[in-house]
Amino acid sequence: MTNNDQNNPSKTELSGLERRFYEIRNNKVFELFVIAIIIFSALMIGANSYEVSATTLQVLSVLDIAITVIFLAEIIIRFIGEPNKKRFFFNAWNVFDTFIVLVSLIPIEDSELAVLGRLVRIFRVLRMVSIIPELRILINSLIKALPQLGYVMLLMFIIFYIYAAIGTTFFAAINPTLWGDIAVSLLTLFRVMTFEDWTDVMYETMAVYPLSWSFYLTFIFFTAFAFLNMVIGIVVNVLEQERQLEADLESDKANQPSLVDLQQELAEIKALLQKK
């Protein structure tokens, strides 16, 4: 996902209302205002989870409409202020923001789709990601790391499956609730990997198989230590690459002359030629 804000056209490319909206959308105060509205929207979602009076519900409903209108105005400002409007919806974050806002406009509170309306309002909190560049970098890094993570997760599943089969074979008679079949054994191993009272599970099997501690320790070494550290390493590596790419783009953008500079240089050359 690329950020359209990386396009930094000269203001001479825009005119009238477009130039004004371009200035607004790149204004830090406007960005902070939108972030504040998103946070306030998240607080309202929390407030709706409590039992409140009818008057408070009416106030919250009015505030929700006001927030929706503000989000709609923000999307319009960003679209009109976009120099290349054809590419506005090439940005996945713009598509996500527009979808959330448009669905919020549909009056479905008193219909069978009321649950969908509440879910959409919950997902409005995710708009924080599209507003803050650092969060976009994190999400982009996770997405780009998925192909490499897929192989690690596949290998981890193989290890899980082997250990679950062994656990079912030896420990099913000891505790069928934890080791009765392969699916339950997988859940038990996930509990062991997350260290959720895993020693209770180990001591129970050690009462019958004293050396079963080796089963748990080797499994924890492979999963909690080795594979999870591999996952962290991959994500951190991709994150660093994304940050470097962002820094390079910012550097290239700063070094490139703007249209205003080029026009000034052409004007100076034209003046010199006319003097001659």
C-alpha cells in the first residue's frame, strides 16, 4: 500500500477550492483533529456498552451522527484536495476509509442489520491506521512479511501435529480431556506453548511417565523459543526495510525540484535570452 501523501505537487498545479483543500488535508492541525475525532468515536463505543439513561442514549446518537458527518467531510476534503483523483482509490487505505464512512451513512439502526451498523462503528477506530503514517508502516510490514511467515507457520504446524500425535498416543489414557484426540491435543500444546499452567499438565503425565518432561521441554524449545523468535526476526527485518524505503522516498522527494522552481528557472533563462 502506498501513501498518496508522498505526491507533493506544487500548489500551482491546483486551483481555487482544490488548492485550499490540498492545504487543509496536509495541515497537521487537521490531522490531529481527525485523530481526536477517531479517539472520541472509540470512547463512545465504550460508553454504549454500559447501561445509560435514555437521555444519554439520545445525546450519544446525536454525537454519532455528528462524527459521521465529520468523517464524510474529511473524505470529501481529501478527495477534492487530491491532485490525481483517478489514483485516489488506488490506495487501499482510501478505499477502506470511504467504505467505512459510506456504510455509516446507511440508516440501519432500527433494522435487522443493526448489528452490522454497530460493527462498522467499531471498525471506525481502525481509521487511526490510515491517518498515522507510522501505523501504516507497521501494517504494511506485517502484510509484506506474510509470505515468509507462511513457511514458518507451516513448519510450526508440522511440529505441533507431530507432538500432538505423540501426546495422544501416550497421554490419552491419563487425561482424555487434554489428550483424547488430535484436535484436543493441539489445543493442549498451544496452552503449553503459551505457558498457561503448563507445569500442571507436565506433572500429571510425569506421574505415569517420569521422562515425559523431555516431551514438554523440547516442544517449548522448538515453538516458544525457536519459531516465535524466527517470526519476530522476520517481522523486524521487513519493518526495517519498510522504514528504509520510506526514508529513501522522502529523500528523493526532497531532492526533486518542484514545478515552481522549474518555472522560475525557465523564466530566468527566458529573461536572459530576451536581453541578448
